[in-house]
Amino acid sequence: MTPSLYVSRINQIDAAQLDGEIYKMLRNQTKEIAKYCTPGKIDKWQAEVDAVLKFLIWKFSLQRGSSTFGQRLLNLHYANINQRKAILYLILNVVPQYLKDKLAYENLSERGAFARALKSLVDWMTNAINLLEFVNLLLFLHRGIKPHVIELLLDLSSQSITTHRPRIIGYSYMTRELLWHGLMELFTIGIPMINLHYLKHVMTRLWRQPKPSIELLPVMNAATKCAYCYEDPILPSHAGCEHLFCYYCLQAHFTAMSKFQCPKCNAELHAEDMKRYTIASASWSDDEESDDSFERVDDG
């Protein structure tokens, strides 16, 4: 099987992304190991730890072969790499970032003018490298080779290990995501438009016949509960039967429909009969009943 000279741009970019993710995963694992140490004890050595991790990744990839871990996962390798280029690759990949991280952590005010000048030089070099990376990316999009400055400086070219085959992209996951998001949008828009109170009372009427409402004034005491939510009534209200409701429970029903059946006594309640429960009205009702009983006693 003859290797193919052509390597797609997306494969080269994906290989670099995989290398970055492998490094980040190892870096996060080292932080997990060191999180039980004294705070700040490991942080001052973070630059050295990162350099060691990059060295280990290089040792088990480019030093022993011709490809990085990301390239191996995508069946790629450097066609023209040798030991000298591999060592230069390690130096260019480790040293600039190490100097930047080390100088950023150190307190340069105590190190003198030379340390501050060195930091300024490293910052300038970092900005120059970032600019070169941007320019090289534009060139890579045009030419399709050498996506990184290190590869450009060392003249490293990626090559496919196997015969070139078109990259197969599966859209099943994307299709499931689109379907799921479409259903979520449908439910988000459609469910609030369904009158659940109306449907509930329509189903209730199938086996319960409404009773005519009798004008009765409810009486509230410590044991009184809302006839709908069975909690202590908040802003107690009523609509013609002897049971009390929370204001919002009753108003929600009348907002959904103009009449409904009381869940307890099955009386038909109407929106125009809704009233707030007050102690004065209840006391007036009690006084009226006592006056009637007193008159009945006198008549007797």
C-alpha cells in the first residue's frame, strides 16, 4: 500500500488539536495529584512541570518515531524528520513558553534591570511568534501544508501513512442533536399554549356531574386548607361554595375558564362570584345566624 503525499487541511489541524488536548489532559492530571499539597508550593514549579510533560510527550513520540500522538491517531507522520530536527522541535516547543511562564511568576523587581530587560525581550518574542503563527495560518489555508511555524522553520511536511481515502464524516450524532433541539423548541413553545386547567376539568366532568352552587359563606379556622392545593390559604378567596381557595389558585382557574367545579363539593363556581374572604363578612354572617336563633327562641 503506497502512502499518499496529499494530506487534507482538516486532518493536519485535527492532529495539532489532538496534541494540544493530550497535553492539557496530562497537565490537568498533574494538578489533580498536587491539589492536596500545600497551596502555592507546586505553583512556583508549574513552568518546570509543564516543560517536563512536553519533554515526556516528545520522548515517547517524535524521539521514537516520526509522528506526534495526534498524527498517529490520524495515520499521519513527518516524511522528512531526523534526530536533529526532532531535538530542535523540542527546543522550539518548550523553551519560549518556559521562559515566558517562569518570568511571569517571578518577582522581577528584586532581580534588577537585566531580568526586566529579559522579560521584555521574551514578551516581544512571544508577540512576534503569535504574529508569525497568524500569517502562517493564512498561508496554510492557501497552500495546505505546514500549519505551524515550527514546521515551517524546520521544513517538516506531513504525509499520510496509508493510501489516501476520502474522510468519512458521520452525521448521525448531528441529526439526533438537531431532532432533540427541534423537539425542545416545540415543547417550549407549545406546552404553555395548552390550557391544562380546562383539560383537567373536561376530564373531571366525564364522571362527575356539577351541582348547583348554593350561596354559602365559608368559615376559616386553623385547620382550613385550600380546596385545590391543600395548603394554608394565601389571600383566602371563595366563589359561592363553603370552601376556601388561595387567591392565585382560584384566579388561575378563572383565567383559564369562566366556570369550574369545586374539587371538594363539586359545586359549579363562576368567575363573577369570586370574592376575597374577610373576617368581617364571616363575623356578620355569624351575628346574623345568632339573631335568627334568638328570634326563634323568643317566638318559642
